Amino acid sequence: MKIDAIVLREIRMPLVQPFQTSFGTTTDRRIMLVEIKAEGFIGWGECVAGEHPYFSDETIDTAWLVTAQELAPALASADPEHGGKCPGIFRQVRGHRMAKAALENAIWDLEAQMRGIPLAELLGGIREVIPCGVSIGIQSTMEKQLSEIEKELAAGYQRIKLKCKPGWDVKMFEAVRTRWPNITLSCDANSAYRMNDIEHLVSFDDFDLLMIEQPLWSDDFYFHSLLQKRLDTAICLDESIRNRRDALAAIEMESCRIINIKNGRVGGFSEAIAVHNAAEERGIPVWCGGMLETGIGRSHNIALSSLENFLLPGDVSASKRYWKEDIIEPEVTVSSKGEITVPQSIGRGFGVREDLIKQLTVRKEEIRALAFA
Ligand code: OSB
Ligand code: MG
């Protein structure tokens, strides 16, 4: 495809309520969107890097820099035939996977439009609906925690994930389990524990959790494998899995029994599919993680979640849980059965509200292919 221009935009959007994890609290999001114009079509991508380097070492500012200086110029002069070509085009740039994913996913989006098929189909998806869970941030009181859970169960969500950290774990699990003995529950520590906490972590087995997500270091496999040996509950890795090789290492070492796939964390759809396939071949179920995305990233997550081995409910939930007004039309909605319907229309299946994006934009930069370079 012949790329005419790549437009980077920073938009600012306040969350409907603060989202607290073991690594910090997010109130207002700063999000880099990429728009790629080619042959009369427009592909969109969203960079999931945060405002601070707390979840990963990337931020919106590092992503902007490396996209404007390295990735976008390389892509614009490569005229890729499809999204799967992007990892090769970006190979010289080490790391910066969230920045790479935003561009790569926009190319897949463009290709789906050019071929006139749904993005989910282009990715190899087979599901018509995807099962949905929610991630519940750390709350200031137990009362608030219970009422948040009550609200999401009433909305139909199939799995509740409890963000936890030392001091906000077993007592909270106990309160939740006392109230709801049978619901599907998991927890996510975002690397808040250390090996000194191992006996404490083993006590999480009492709460019949579907999984414990990333309890230890964000870059670790070995200590997770020691912990997994001590636990009945499955460990799920999020932060540690950067690519297919990491998934193979983690599975081989028995560091986890479940994998969370995030498009941005692994560098885009190509690697996300590679991780999915590697896990599937080894009998390890996966689910799609979330990064407080707007509707653009959310629509990409929906398409990805339609692949066969996305066997567990993901953190892909309704737009209104995060945004007063989403930047896509229609917004993402979840049925009373806790499912999202995978669009069968061309491309992402959600329109982009360009006027609203214009209003929210605080920074913009356009990159063109070097003419006659
Ligand atoms: O670890 O899954 C995580 C949000 C930001 C950073 C990391 C994580 C999360 C979530 C939110 O849990 C999931 C969502 O977008 O709904
Ligand atoms: Mg996580």
C-alpha cells in the first residue's frame, strides 16, 4: 500500500473515575493516536503507553519521540503490503513495543478496509461474541470495593479481577468471597510482591481465584516458576510476556498456566498472534488484557479476542466504564450476558469521531514519506 501520511495526535481524556493499581493512580489519560492515510483509506492505531513509566518503561512521550523520529519515517517509505511486514520494518529499533504496535495495528486496520473484510477475520478470528470481565481498581474503602463489584455483576460481567497490593489483599478477598462465594474472581498485583511474601501469596489459595496475575517482578520467569510450584491457583503472566519467546520460556519453566495478551505490550497484532498460537499449541489458555484504551484500542482488542484460544473472559469492557464520551461510534457496549459482539462489518467496525478527536487534541505532527529520497 502507498502511504501518503502518518499523523500523530496527543489527546487528553479524563477517566470517569480514578483507576488505582499497585503502581499508581491514573485520573487523566494522555493518549497518542496514529492515523495512517493510504490510497484513500484511513487506518487508526492507539498507543497504550501510560503517562508515566510505571507499568512499562515506555510512556506517551517516549512513544511520540521514537515514532516521529524512527518508526513512522521508516514505515512511510516502506509501503508495507500488510501489517505482518511491520516487525521487519521496525527491527532496527530495539524495544518501544507500544509505539510499534500503534503503527502496526493501523496498517492491519487499513488492510482490512482495502480488502473489504472485518479486521477480526483478517486476524484469523472465529468468535462472533467475546466473553468480558472487568478490572476493578484499588478502592479507598471496603464499602466502595463491594459496591463497585455489585455494579459490575449487575451489568453482566463474567469475571471480576481485583487489583491488589500488600495491605489490600487477603482481607479484601475475604470480604468479597463472604458476600459472593461463587463468582469467578481473579486478582492482579502488577508486580507488587517479592519472594519474602511467598507464604502470604500461598494463602491466596484459600479464595478460589481463577488466577493470580503478575505477583512478582515485571521481568521475571524464574521466581514465578518457584511460586507456581507452591500454589494451587494458576499464575497468569502479563508484564513479563513481551513476545513469543517469552511465552515459550514461561510455559517451559511452568512460570504460569495462563497468559494475558496485550497488543501494545508485545508490539502489535503479529506478535500477539504468535503468542496466541504458541500458547494454544501448548494447551495454555489466553485472554486479552486492557490498558484503559479509548474505543480505537478497544476495537482492536475486540478483534484480537475473536481468535480461538482466547478462552477466558478478557479485560475488554464497555466504553462507559472509562469514558463519559468515547471517540468511536457506536461506543463499545456489553450485553447483559457479559458479551461483546464482534463486528462483522468492514475494518474495525466502529466509526471514528474525528470532530471530537480534533477538540481533544493538544499536539499534532504529520510525517510524510521522504519524496524522491
Ligand atoms: O495490569 O492489566 C493491567 C490498566 C493499566 C495498566 C495495567 C493494567 C490495567 C488494567 C485495566 O487492569 C484493564 C482495562 O483496561 O480495563
Ligand atoms: Mg495486569
